[in-house]
Amino acid sequence: MDVARFEQLLKQTMGLDAASIGSAVVQRAVQERLAACQLPDAQAYWERLGSSAPELQELIEAVVVPETWFFRDPAAFAALARLACEDGRPPQAQTGLRLLSVPCATGEEPYSLAMALLDAGFPEHALHIDAVDISTRALARAQRAVYGRNSFRGNDLAFRDRYFVATPGGHSPVDAVRRRVQFRHGNLLDGLAAEAELYDVIFCRNVLIYFDRATQDRAIAVLTRLLKPRGWLFVGPSETALLSDHGFISAKLPLAFAFRKGPAAGSDARLRAVQAPLMPVRKRAPVAAAPPPPAVRPRMVPAVPRAAAPAEAPNGIDRARRLADQGHLADAAAHCEAHLRRHGPSAEAFHLLGLVRDASGNAEDAAEQYRKALYLAPDHHEALVHLALLLRKRGDEAGAQRLQRRANRLQQGGGA
């Protein structure tokens, strides 16, 4: 089968760079749809695609693999709550806060945005969250809003007690959360042109890595247009270099991957550096499904879930992670190294040390730590993605693509 033309069609339609997932994935999707349509060969299916927008959508669905869960990358949600509160928008403010989650997949991310900000003290009426995705199947699941065990990961699931009710098949968010999110079908590369208002915060995480550089530039141009002048853009850990290349300025909050637009040429605007450490979670009483919960007393502490740390020596890996989250990179590195000396090689410790070295600007040592993590755990998805980014920044595109394909196979349920 000549899969190249199908790859080109997907690139034109949704921006997908086939090299990021491998031609075999596209070929398998085409074969599945060809069989579903009961067509004799690839040429007949190609002709069907040219005359049927619904079938093109089915092919898109076949290559989209949503992989998400509530509060994925907790530091990003902690940073969101803190930045929103410290940026001249106290929780008691009557002005609204507009957020965009794109792509929103099956809804875990936008609902997490709502929970994080409600926990930070923002009144329900002040939040407006748009959630956009190219997958109609994912959107249908998001609007149904029934989530099983795979959507709740980590050791601290107290947010589920506060904001979810048990339903047949899983758990559903309470109305106070669901009302804050509006889902709709859309394509980032189409510019989301229907948007009349700009956003204070945009979460666009782990999608730019599936585009080639020209398409990444197009997507970032759209995001730049949709973001308010002092708004915040959150991306995935492997996409930070792209934002820097486009003039965005990092919030310098380790493991949050938050950026703001740089000041316009000739502007004397000054961006405040956010220095305060992320503070621990303060538990709240459970929220009833109906009626909506009463207004909470405003506070500045972002109550987002964090993994519960077992009792351990001060040099433990969880202590190192907390130090990294608080911006104490040198101390975090020292604790990682002490943990390795005390407990021996550990993929998780090597990966965290790589992140710390990366955030400190030491790319060479970061790459070495990621390699050590992969030697011990070849299926360590985050280490694969981060090392791929470093190789790409060095100009080793072939090496980066090999690692990215391994990461994609893991995400789709296959082996590394």
C-alpha cells in the first residue's frame, strides 16, 4: 500500500507528522477503515475519502489515541492556581477568567482546570473554560463524563471525594465542575476562528510534538493570537524549546511548563517573576452533587492533588521532587544524588535528576541521566520524550524520531 498520500492528507487536515507516530500506525488505520467500509483496495478507499467528510473524520479518529487522566502533571495545575491568583486576579474578583483546553481529549484536563481554580478560591461564576478537540468520539466521552479507574492515577485522590459522585460505570464530576466547561469540536490549525474573546490561560499540552516544524509554527501563531497580552500558555515538557523560540518567557516554575508572551518591541512592560513556592494541599469538605457548593472563603493556596509521600529519609526521591517543584534545583539535584548513593540505581531518580539538570540548562548531563533511566527502564515514556527533545535540539533528528516512535508505541499500548 502506498501510504504516503494518506499521510499527506492527514497532515493537511490535522497537522499530523506521520514520522512522529510511524507510517505503520497510519497504514494500520487505513486498513481498518478500508475493511470497515468493505472496499476492495486502497485506491477505492482513497476515492471514498475524497467524497466523504464523515469518512475522513473516521480516519482521523483511527489515528488519534487520547491518553490523559485527571491532574496529569500536578505541578502545572498548582502553578495555574498560583499564577491566576497572583496576577492581579484575587479569588474574590468579579471579572471572569477565560481558559482554553486544546486538545481536550476526553475531558480530564478541562475538568481538572475547573477543580484547581475552585480549590484556589475562584467563585464558580468567574470561570469560563472552553474545551476543544478534533475527535468527536473523545468529545462524546467528555460530555458523558463518566470516568473509570484509568482516569484517576496517583496516590492522592481526595479531589474525587470533593468533586465526583459515583455513577454506573465509574465517577462523574458534580454540576459545579461540569457547568464550568463547554465542549466543542474544532481544529487548532483552522485557527479556531469563531473565538471572539481572548483567553487568560491556554493549556495546549503534548500535541505540538506530533507536528513538523512548519506546522508547529502555524499552531503557535494561532495560540499567540488567542492569548491575552499577559496570558499564560501551558505546554508539554517536550515542547518548551518551541515556546522560547517564539519569544515566550518561562514562568520559571519547575515541572509546570508555563509561558507568557514576551513584551512587544519597544514596550517597557515588565513581567513579574513568580518566586513563591507552591504550597501544600489543604483539604476541603466533600462537595454535594446538588445544589452547587456554597461560596468558599478565598485563599491563595492551590489545593491540587499531589502524590502522598511515604515516610522516608530526608534524602528520599519524594523530597527531591518537592524541592524541584519549589524551584530549589540545586538542592533537588543533591537529594537525587544522595538517594542514588543510598539506594542504588533507579530509573525514577535518574529521570528526575535529568529534569532538574534540564531545567538548570545543563543539557549534556540531562541527556546522560535520561539515558541511564532508559537503560534501567526501556519503557520509561517521559525519559524517552525528554531525551528525544534534547536530541532534536542538538540537530540529531533521526535519533529524536527513533525515540519518539518508541514513546508513541508505548502510549498506544505496545512495547518500547
